[in-house]
Amino acid sequence: MSLDNRPVYTGGCQCGAVRFRVEGALGDASVCHCRMCQKASGNFYLPLVSVRGATLDWTRGEPKRFRSSNAAWRGFCAECGTPLTFEAPDGIALAIAAFDDPTGIAPAIQWGVEAKLPYVDGIPKLPSEETMGDVTSAPYLAELVSYQHPDHDTEQWPPEERP
């Protein structure tokens, strides 16, 4: 919380070159299945949350932008490619998974369902494993060291001792 009891959220890209801070209530959270969102995220759909009405500050770097249509820009990290924003005339939405703590930002609606991939609804029924459950077939996991930015603000990134 900020000094005036407004909620504060932070987040950024996976490499740490771009970081943001949102002060104030988040708006509508959604999942978009449209083909532009699929391509912009390189994924089945793109979960977004509106920051309209809140204050958005870029605290380290700023996204590079691609104009994906006559009405919208897509912001992403120029260093690592992490999708960060959907920017339209009615405001900016941020990628939910780019927040340091996305657990409380639950989508309430799905958009663009005409382009929903036919197997998406079946994903929860697939067998599931934790990441380290595959060490025998992917032994490199036992020695894995993440170079991703941690889920909190840092004074400096990357750390100097990183190879």
C-alpha cells in the first residue's frame, strides 16, 4: 500500500531491463484469444489487466512498441521479448504474468473467443507434473540456475557476478 492506502503493484520483464509500478486499483482482468493477442504473446491467449484509473510508472527502462493495428500498440521488452502492454485509445492493459505477484489478478472474462484454439479448454484435463518431476528425462534441470529477474524490485540488474 502507498502512504494514502492505495494498492501498489510492481512487475516487469524476465530480464529486468523493464520494470513498472502501478499505484491504485487495477481494472478489469481478462483473457484474450484473438489472433493478434495469440501472436503478440506467442501463446494460446493473452491475460491482461487494465491499469486505467491507476498511475503507471516505468521504473527501469520502457517497453519498445509495435503497432499491431490501427487502434493498438503492443509493448514488449526489447532485450528479452517479454510481452508487457496492450495500449489502445481507452487505456493501457498490462500482461498479468508480468506482475511480481500475479496470484490475485484473476481474469473475469474471455474476449476474442472466435479465435480460441480448439484444445485450450482441455488443458486442465492433461496429466500434470511439477518442474522437477522430469529430472530423469531432463537431467539439466537438477543444475538449472535462473537468470531471470526476481519477483521484486532491485537496485541493479543484472547482478555483476552473473556469468
